[in-house]
Amino acid sequence: MDNLKPLTEKIVGYDKFKELNLSENPPKIFSMFTGTVKGVTLLCKNDMANVIIDTFGREIRMNSADKEHFRVRVNVEVSSQFFGWLCGLKPKDIVIESPDDVIEEMRKHVEKITETYKKQEKT
């Protein structure tokens, strides 16, 4: 730590960074893997409120869907890490409700996982 000095190279992607307004519904980035930022509606079991708060913060608005569920709209970087976060939860605890293209991306993600672990005939 004795010979520290500032870098002189230009930061790659700085122009895009300057365009972001993180004060307006900042997106949740999962494990530094980035994707397209999208508003995603999640249907969650009521006992998952703490998971949503831990992941997206206390300022998130949760709306009752029925006696057992609430809805939340969040901005996320849609990526394999976001889908992995969902896969790490119990099935049906938190489900993508919209948009349809993100639901389809999730289906494809799960299909790839399933294909990877299908029993293969040994030759």
C-alpha cells in the first residue's frame, strides 16, 4: 500500500454510467451480472415479505393480491443471476407475473438447467 497512485486510463463505460439516474427506482443488480433493466411484477406468498425487503429495500411498495399473496413491482437487471435467485427459493413462493418476455426467459433458463441434468445414457 506504500506505492499507490491514481490511474490515468479512461474508465470504460463511463458515458453510460453518467446517463443512469439511480435515484429513480434503482435496479437490483444480482451478483454484479448485468442484463436489461426491466420492471418486473412478482407475485409473492405473504411469508416472503422479509425476503423482498432484504433484497429490494424497505422503500418497496407491496400490494395485497389475496389472503395469501402480495404483488410487488421491482426494477431488476434481468439476468441468469436474477433467475438463479428465484430458483433458490421454494417453487411458487415468488413467481414472475409479468412481463411475458421475462417469464419466457425464465422458462428457457429452467429448461437449460433441466436439460443439463437429464439422465444421459452411458455409452
